[in-house]
Amino acid sequence: MSNLSSASYGPAPLADVLFSVASLGCPKNLVDSETLVGRLVALGAELATDAAEVDLFLLNTCGFLRSARAEAEEYVAQALEQKAAGMIGRLIVAGCAVVSDGKELAEKYPDVDAWISPYDEPKIGEIVVALFQEDDYKMEETDDALDDQRPAEAAAAKFYHTPARSLTLDDSQRLLLTEPHVAYLKIADGCDRFCSYCAIPNIRGRFVSKPFETVLDEAARLADSGVRELVLIAQETTFWGSDLYGKPDLKRLLAALKEKNQFDWIRVLYSYPLFWDSELTALFKMEAPGQTSILPYVDLPLQHCNSDLLKKMNRKVDKAQIEDLIAQLRAEIPDLVLRTSLIVGFPGETDAMYQELADFVEKHRFERAGVFEFSPEPGAPAATMDDQVPDEIKRRRYDRLYAKQERISRQYARSFIGKTVDVMLDTRAVSEGGAVMRNVCIGRTVADAPDVDPVVYVTGRDLDLGVPTPCEIVDAQGLDLIAVPVDPDKLFVSKEERRSAAMRAESEALGEQEVKRQKNGKNKGKKGGKNR
């Protein structure tokens, strides 16, 4: 189908449509939401940031885990209540849950107006125009016209799920939903890894890379819009280029982005413990101010360390390879921040295997780590494997490993106290009463990816958002840090502190005067006695 433009229907076919959006799940899903929003805005629709009633509510769902699908259902149910109350006109549900559970959800929630899989999201304009102009709307006649795959049990809803081998990568019409100085750039989608616990290849299709020049062009547009921190994402970033250029070639892409020098920070998420070499790791280092830094932050989901379990997971690496890679990264990347994710309770995990994982975590002391209980996902081979671990054992192992990692992360946080580090200031803090705090900002260090890692609270005056600001870390509260600007002109002192400081200064001044008076009196006495 040809790309929809306003000219297809006359000027701004959605000009009277006020809509809002909720994006669930990971940053990859957020980019999809931004593209959906951008396409609707291009057709004249208005995105509402704070409105009691909207003509359209767009919910972009995650289907990765059972917990994510449960969250999606909660949002759908709540939105339908608002729709029944007249607060929402039309409701569209999009995203991964439409693939993983869409038919069941459509039967359960027949009052949803449309269900759209990731493969049909490029058609969002046509679909919304159809919803709001049903009487006179005519779909362009093409070979790939929209298929209305409406379930018989959900007669009121339209269900769009066109099977495809891979997704279409076109984020050219995005409207950013992040802070203006931070943006994600999806360099690939889909996955060819087929880990036995994961249904992503079934949901999002085979791995497909965004071409080299397309990535550079999109990065340039983001830089021109004011983005200072670029975050590269994919289902597997280190596999980028394999389908287009015959081999994984992330280092070429990173080197080109670094040479363009358009950002302060570039952060890479979702790498894989394969395809790392010294050329790639050499790019991950801090540069002098004014030069783009590929941050020394490596997001490396490992899932486990036991070789037998890794084989059952179809991870294609063993423990020795993982430990060699960690040693390489630690040796070659100065001030490395290593983030990972770990699964406990995978089928066949024994107490000894769990203890091996716990010892592994203690040994390598990951700066950042997420711990998860194994979730048997429909369509994933591990869901039907023998030797499923009972839920109570999974929960106990999770609690123990989480507590261990929490202690390591707290110690890491306290290691910052007294140091001076750059903090990317993201937003102003908000008081419990809802007031914006002009002199308190929330930011992140190099060690903190947006939304998933701890934050830094910076107290100061005339603080500029979206700028790496040198700060002294003065304390840690849990995993979060407390800081003040290094620049003395940006230090903030409260009225109470100023009053106390003035009183101390006055007291000290009076004390010095009294000491001088007494000293002068003694000296005069000595002088007079000597003259007598």
C-alpha cells in the first residue's frame, strides 16, 4: 500500500481528532509508539498531554511475558470503563500482545474498536481514518489492501494481523515522547536467536537491520531536533548488519556515529555475548568534552552462567566464553559499567546450579543487573520442557539473588560519594504536593540508562536540563545518588541555610572581636607594667 498523505483524503483528514497514547513495555515499543503518534499527527490529529476526554485512545502493548500481557489487560479494561463513561471515543490496541494473545483478547473485550499487530502499524493512518470516516471512507484498491480479519466472536472490532517474515523499519515520522534531549534509535528489529524461553521471534519475526545510511540520516535528524543523548536499541544490537552486509558490523556503525560528533553521549543497549572483539570494545570510552562518547556502559543480558542450562536455553555460549568476555570487557573498557539480566528457575535448574549463579554474581559484581523468575511463555519451547521448577522455589531463589545484587548495587552507589561525575539533567523534581521544584533536578550518570537504572538528585540554581553537568556526589540513598554542582555559581543554599550561615558568621565575627579585645587589653597591661 502506498504511504498515506493528507492529499489522499483532502487536507488533514484527522484534523478534528484529539488523541492520547499509552506505551507499555520496553524502549523498542516506545519507538513504535512514537512512530504511531507521528503518523497520526501528520494527518492532522492532535496529541493530548492532559485532557479529561479524547476522541481516540491508543494503547501500545507488550507481549513478552505473562506479567506484561496482564498489564495490557488491565489497561484495556480501564480504558473500556472510560469509554463507557464517555471519556474515550474510540479505543485502538496495538503492539506485541495483539500477536501473542490478540484473538483471545478480542473475544474477551469486544468493545475495542481495532486491534493492530506490529506488522500492520504502518497502516495506522488508514485504520484511524476508517474509524472516523466510516460512512464515506474508501480504501485505496491495491494488492495489499487492509485485511479485515475480524474474529466472528468479536463482531464490533476490526482485527489487523498480516503475517509477515519481518517488520517494516520506517521511523521517519516519529514524534518523540521522551525528554527532548534523549532519544532512542532502533537500528534493527526481530530476532534470529530463538532462545528457548523467548517468544519474540514468533511475535516480531526474523531479524532485520535498518540500513547504514538510514541510521545515520535518522541520527542526524534527531541531533538537529536537540537530542544530546542517543540510545541505540534492537532485539540484539551486536547482530546489526548481519542480514544486509553478510556479517555483524556494529563497530562500523558506531565509528561512523562517533565521527559525526553530533551528540554528547551515545548509549548502546541489548547487546549479546557474541561478536565482541577488541575493535568494538575500543569504541566504548569517554572522550574529552565536546566530543561524542560511546559510553562505557555495556548492556549484556547473560540469563545464566551454568553451561548445561545455557545450552538448554539455546544461548550458543557457555560459561567459559562468558567469563572470557567479561574479562576482556573489564580489561579493555576503562570505568566499565556492566549491566546484565539473569533468570532463576529455568527448567532443570538444581540447587547446585542456582548456587553456581549466585557465586558468579558475587564474583563479577555487576554494576547493574535485573533478576527475573522464569516465565513459561506460550509458543516458547521451554514452556513445555520437563523438570519445571516449582513456583515457591523460583520465588525463593529470586528473593535471594535479588537481595545479593541489591547489596552489590548499594555498595556501588556508595562508591560514588566524594567523586565528581557528569550528570545528564533530565527533568525538574516534583514535590509531594505536585509543585515543580525549580532548584532540584533529576538526572543520570554514565552508569544510568533512562527509565531502568537509578537516578541522581541534584540541588542547585540555574541548572540547565539536557546538559552533562559536573557534580560532586555527596550522598547515596539506596541506589540513588545525591549531588551538587561543582560550579560554585550554581550552588543553591536555602533561606534557612543562609540564615544559619549568617548567624554563624556573625557569631564568629563577634568572637574574633572579643578575642582581639581581650588580647589587646592584655598587651596594654603588659606594656604599662613594663614602663613603670
